[in-house]
Amino acid sequence: MSLPLDEVQKRLRDVESWSEFLRGIESVRRTSHERYAFQLADGRDHRELRVVVRLRCRDHCFVWHELSGPAWRGWLKLSWVAEGRTMITLALESAPVDLLSGMAEWLMPMTSTAVLDLQLLERYLVVAAQPQLQPGG
């Protein structure tokens, strides 16, 4: 990513914008300090999930986990590379909601959405970093 670490971290603090780059998330709504309601929409699975999201400032790492129900956790780790560049690492973990979902995951080939999520994140950050056009200019 061709943006400085501090700039990327600043943009990612807006957790409610994460639906722009994490597939399967329809929307995010802040409910209280570090608490959010993630509206998931993945195939036939539509549900709201209460999530804790924390920024570990020292590690430049956003971590999240579900408050109840099946496992739904992950982290976004930012690392300074050089010359105003940032490396982003994304890890996701989720458990199937029910037996049918579990069977589908077991029978279907495993494909990671993390690569696509990172591509969407890069596009989101690049667009957000572009200067906004002023009306009449």
C-alpha cells in the first residue's frame, strides 16, 4: 500500500466503513465504545452479529471478535515498510452458523476471501486518499 502507516490506521479507525472492503458485511453500526453491530449477508445467511473491535495502538493492529454465537474473529495488522508504504495483513476466522452451512464448507473447496478483501481495502484507501473535487473547480 502506497500510503503511510499513520494514514492507513487513521482511515481504518472508521469501523463503520469496513463494509466497503470486507465481503459478506452489509453494514456496520456503532453501538457503544468498541462495540458494533455487523450486519452479515453471505448467501442465504443474513444476521446481525455483535462484535468488539479494538485497536492495539502499540502493534498497529485492529482485532475483533464476536460477543456471542459462532466464532467470527479476525485482525488487520499494519506494518511500516519504507518510504511511506504500509504492509497490511488480514486474518479471518469464522465458524458455520448451522449444520447445513458446515456441510457446505466441508464439501466445497476452501477459498480465502482475504485476498479479495485486501484488494477492496486497497481500492477503498486509495479512493479515500484522493483529494476531493471542490464544486465549481
